[in-house]
Amino acid sequence: MNMYDYALMNGKLYIDRRWVKHNLYVKNGKIALISEDFLPAEHVVDAEGLEVLPGVIDPHVHFELDLGKIKSVDDFYHGSVAAAYGGVTSIVDFLDPAANADELEDAFQKRLLLAKKCVVDYHLHATIKNPTGDLEQFVMKMKSLGMHTLKLFTTYSDSGRRTYDKDIIELLKLSDRYHFLILAHIENDEMIKADKDFTYRDLPISRPSESERSEALKLARYVRDYGGKLYMVHLSDGHTLKALIDDYPDILNKRFFVESCPQYFTFTNEAFHQEDGYLYSLAPPLRDFVSRTLLFENQKRIDTIGTDHCAFNIIDKKDKPLNQTPLGIGGIEHSLSIMRHHLGDEAIDKMTKNVAAIQGLINKGEIKVGYDADLVLFQPAPQGIVLEKHGRADYSLYLGQPSAGIVISTMVRGHFVIKDRVFLGGEGRWIKGRDIK
């Protein structure tokens, strides 16, 4: 008789947007069988009273992000340990921005070496900055390295990272030809104000809502007119989402995809008036109450949730002018429990299946026979609050926030990285991608 490696018994499994009470069997790192039968296994885990979810895929993290004078505090090891405590079984980080194909390959090799410290599985987005080389060669090099997603910036011209409209249009055309997805940090560069006297309290003035909304509508028009597929990272403002729904219903969620983040559902820019308001500094910044309300009202049109995890310590942010303040917060450990508090079961596909489907990640994001056994055992607690953190940063904005429950155990490819809230170790692998058509 076939002996399975693991049997997860009596759990409530999330499959195709429904909860089913079945047993799940794991063999050789894969989901081998989903059945009501009781079959022999080397290890049996009683999941009675627990929810069994597909492992979370965080499509937007910044581990070991080097800003020149400062680096984000979570490296790939510590960041991925925190991720595993939160039920995240796969992360996608970013290459350093490259201007041409040669720079791209160098950036890939350097980042891949760092990523091998991950205890969960990992992938990388290619990143382009104001290109100096042939765009088609850049895309062909990216594809040859196994990447099918390319991030660009419509702002940060001051640091040479901006990609201008002519090249964005050309990349959209290449997107159809070479079957890849463009990720875009979307803010109107001309509307960004960088006064040397600004502090974190001036973020709403420095990076206004209209800078996101106007640029998003322009890029949506380019997608409609020129083709291609584009994915908007970290949408911060419900007004932006509502404008996209009103003006571009024909391409939204089909060729123009939207990612948002837990921070925009959890906080508003009222936080800047708190004594520790500097800790809430990030880009795009937190928006007002009406904007957050619009996010909730239109959340079904948000495709994915990524954390934009970029953690720093208190001293890195305190008592500094805005132009010397690193803009980023941590959140990867608490994203699942926070977003399930906000959106219930609607959060699950946005953090698993949708990410894998839109970004072309193979055998990830679903509880399905033949897929990687990336699984989360989640204890629901409707009145819960966040009590722990495991990242290297000396604070978390989510401590004390309402939570839908807690991750008890996290399995990556059939191996427990977290078991009963204890870290057992793990060895992440490169996630294979596919053409995005």
C-alpha cells in the first residue's frame, strides 16, 4: 500500500473558494491526494479545528534593499523566517534597477546569491531604470534568466530610476510579443514635491493622491491603446481604484491588474499626527479616511495583496527630514491575519491563487493535486489581536491591531518550516515561472 509522507487529517480545506472537510496527503513535496479516506502516512497531523489554506505568495517584498546610506533591516534569511511565521511560503523580491541587458544579468546574479538564504521559496522581478540599451535585448535577457515580470518606475527621476512614456509604450508592445508582465510603480513625477524642509507629516503634500490617480489613468490608456499587460503595484488610494473602475472597465482585472497592501486598509494619514507618526512613513503614503473607505467598497476589483515589506528600525526614521527618511515599513508576518480580518475569505485568493495566475508562478497558490505542498494551518480567532513579531526591525505597526487569527504551522513543499509556532528551519528554492499570455 502506498505510504504518504504526511497526512493532514480533519482540517477544513480552502479549495475553489469553498471550505471542505477532507484529509490531505503529501508525497515527495507535492499534494498527492485529497480524500475522505483514512490512509497510511509516515506522519499524521490532526488539523481538527484548523483551517488549511494554500501558502501565501507575497509578490512584493524588499529584503536587503540597499538605499546607499541605509539598508532595510530584514535580510533574506530573517525576512523569510518572519514570512513563514505569517503563513507566507513564497516571496518575490526585486533586482536592483538595470539600464541595459548586461547590467540586468549582473543584478540577477548578485540578487540570486542573496536570495539563497531564504527559508521559503523565492522568485525575482527584473527591474529597469531609464534604459540606455535596446529594450528588446533587455526583455530577451530577462526571459533567458527565467523571469517573466519587469518592474519600472514612472517617478524617481532625481535618482535616474524613472522610465519615460516612450519606453513604457515600447515595453507594452514587447509585452504582447514576448509574453511578460510589466509591473509599475505609478506616480506622476511632475507632481512629486521634494522640499528640503518637509518632514513625514508633509507626505500627503509631497506625494499627493492626484499624482497616483492621474498617472494610473494615463497608463491604463496606454494599455488600452497599445496592448500589453500591466500590473500596478501598491495602489494606495481608493479614488484611484474608483477612477479605474469607471474609466477602464474593459481592461481592469484583464490586462490592467491592481495590487494593494495591508497598510492602506489598516491605517490612514491621521497616523502622521501621532507622537510616533514618523514610523508610518512610506511611499506611496497613507491616504485619508474617504480613500480607505473606497478601497473597502471596491475591494473586489483589487487582484492581489502584496506587503511592499521594507522594514527599518526606529532610529532610522526618527527626527529626520523627509528627504533623509527611508520610506518603508514591515508587514509580511502579519499580512494574512490582518487582511483576513479586513476582508474575510475574500483575502485568500488575492494572496495565493491570483498572484500565481497573474505572475505566472508554476504549481503555486492552490490546494490542488500535483501542486507544491505549500500549506498553512490557521487558527481562526475573530476577536484576536497581533501579539508577536519575528522580523529584525525593533517595531511593527501591526502589534496590537485586530487579527482574524494566527498561523499555527507553515509547510513549504511538504516540509514544516513552522510547526506549532516553532521554527524548524527551511531551505527555499527558486520558483519556476511561465510565459504570461
